[in-house]
Amino acid sequence: MDTTTSKLSTQHVLRVILVLSLLACGLFACVQDKGAGQTEPQYTAQSSPAKEYVFAIHPLHNPARLFEIYGPLVDYLNRNISDTRFRLEASRNYAEFDKMLYARKFDFALPNPYQTLNSLGHGYHVIAKMGDDEKFTGIILIRRDSGVENVTDLKCKRVSIQPPRLWLPL
């Protein structure tokens, strides 16, 4: 037998061994333990929550700050309402938050005013609010060095409103 034939047959034997090894591993992975399915029930000291509620806040702050501000409220609810779990969820940006909000992924949400109006058409209801409806119209954020002291200073200026990409001259 020459060297070329010897190399080919060695490679062939190694491939066959590899294939058989993989088949054997696959077969052993499919074998069930005879005791499987006949386990005793396991009990814990505390029963698992009946329902988990997702509480979401619009992404005004970064997630770390959001959890710092609203985490204690969620912790309080989890300590004081039995058989229920509340989870605080953060969104990366307003677009992601809007998508999840309007798809009704949150059980409770603290949206901004614009999102609140839009969420009413997606099955949400306002159950709590801060202040009187007649007094609340929105919020205007400006840079400290802008020179704007009152709303009339915005005349003939461009302002950004939610949702992004809408610009209206005043």
C-alpha cells in the first residue's frame, strides 16, 4: 500500500469514528432517566406570585436613575401586596417606550402628557394624576443659557414637540 492510499484510509477511518461518536452522543442525549417524571413535589417556604405586573416609566431618565427614583415604590408594592409581583421596566428611548405602550405591554405606565393622550386610544385609563386637568397643559424645557424667560420669548422661534420630527413655528 502506498503513502497516499494510507493517508486516505486514515482520514476515512477518522471521519467514520467522528460520525459514530456524534451519533452515540445524540442517542445518549435522547435516553430518558427511568426516574424522570416520577419526582416528588417540591415545596418552598413562599408560594410563587399569582400575577406579575409590569410598571413602566417613560424614559426621561437613564435606566439607573429611573430605578433609583421608582425602585422604592415597586419594592414597597412587592412587600405589601401578597401573591403579586411588580416589575419596573425601563425603555432605551421614547420610540421603544411608545411601541411597547401602544402594544399594551405594560400593566401600569407613567407616560408623558402626549403619550397619555395617545394611550387612551389603546385601552389604557388614567387612574391617578398629579394636579388639576385645567392647570396642566404641558411642559417646556429650555437650556439655562437660552435667554428665554417666559413663553412670549418663544415667538418666531422653532420648538420641538413630541413625537420627534415635528417642528412648529410659534
